[in-house]
Amino acid sequence: MAGRERNQTDMDKGIVIPDDWPGYPLDLFTSPEHYCEDLECVYIPHGVIMDRTERLARNIMDDLGDHDIVVLCVLKGGYQFCADLVDCIKVLCRHSNKTLPMRVDFIRLKSYLNDQSTEDLHIEGAENLSVLSGKAIVDTGKTMKTLLDHVEAFSPKMIKVAGLLVKRVPSGTGYLPDYVGFEIPNRFVVGYALDYNEYFRDLNLCLIFLCGKQFFDKQKVQ
Ligand code: HPA
Ligand code: MG
């Protein structure tokens, strides 16, 4: 099984954001007018995400540099992270004498309604898989376990998982991706391709925001 248990201490488990991290005030950054009322703070600025992604790319290069890989992007929320990670890997390849031949494939998962995880997991796409899976967010870990079972059925030589965000969820399975960007508190975040009922993916400034409660109430799907 790809990934690892949470209590390992000898590996890079990501930048840990504490429960009392207030984020940055919105007015320190530019964000789209139409979302301003619904957002609470800038949780992780885009530049920090990009710098961390660059480091994950380097770790991936160090581990996988000699393999041909298929990058499996987990849609929809993972598209921005995956695109940026692949770009970073390409830049690193250009500036080193390593090569990492890559194909990019896509799989679509949906397990969230409003801000709640549901038991229903829909998987679409990806017939020929894979070595490196890129997902933007891992919370309980249940979705990831289901996805990995699906991927393992194709008997790839190796599977590695990169997750930008891992939530500290009390009911979590303990699952940790092989490469973690940030460990965050159990709060709902949007932006950088992460949505709330399809809203906020267009925060192309790529900041991660927490939603204000009024937005949840307005947009809830019953
Ligand atoms: N935001 C967006 N999508 C998600 C989240 C989140 O916090 N957790 C799981 N899917
Ligand atoms: Mg979603």
C-alpha cells in the first residue's frame, strides 16, 4: 500500500500549521471582489504553496529519478497542485542531469457534498495507471484508500502519493501520503482549485481561504 502511517517521525511530514493559526487578513492580498464577503482569511499564501511544491518536486526527483512515471492527477481539486508539481519537476530536470520521463493521466473523484465527506465515492477515468498520484487534500484518508485499491488493480511497479494538504481529522484513518505539503487543522479550505460546491476554484490568485459561515448557509445543497 502506498503512503504511510501518521506516527512515523523520520520522514518529511509537511509543514505543520497549528490549530490556532489565524491566517493573514484578506486586505493584505488581492482577492476577487465577488468572493470577499465569503472569505475569512488567507490561510496559506500562494508563494508559500509554490515554494513547498518545489521542494516536494525535488524529493520526488530524488526518489523516482530513474523511473518512467505516470502522474495521475486527482480531479477536480488536484489539478492546480498537479500542474504546479509537474512544472516544478520539469524545471528541476532541465537544471540537473536527471531525467524523469512522465505521462500525465487524470482521474475524477467526488465524495463531498457541501463541506461534508459522504460515503459515496465516484471514480471516473484512468484506465492505465500509474506511479505518482497527486491529490490536493487528504482528510479522513478513506477516499485515498479506495483510490489506491483501484490503482493497485492495475499492478503498477510502484505507487507514490503526493498530497498538498493533509487535515488533522479526529476520525482519520492515519493514512499519510508519501509526500505532504502541509498538515492543517480540521477546517474547510477553498481556492487553489479546491471548491465548496464548485465555487472558489477560480481563485486564481491561488490563495487558500477559509469560508465565512454565511456563504455555507447561502449555498448549501440539501
Ligand atoms: N476544501 C475543499 N475540498 C475538500 C476539503 C476542503 O477543506 N476537504 C475535502 N475536500
Ligand atoms: Mg470538492
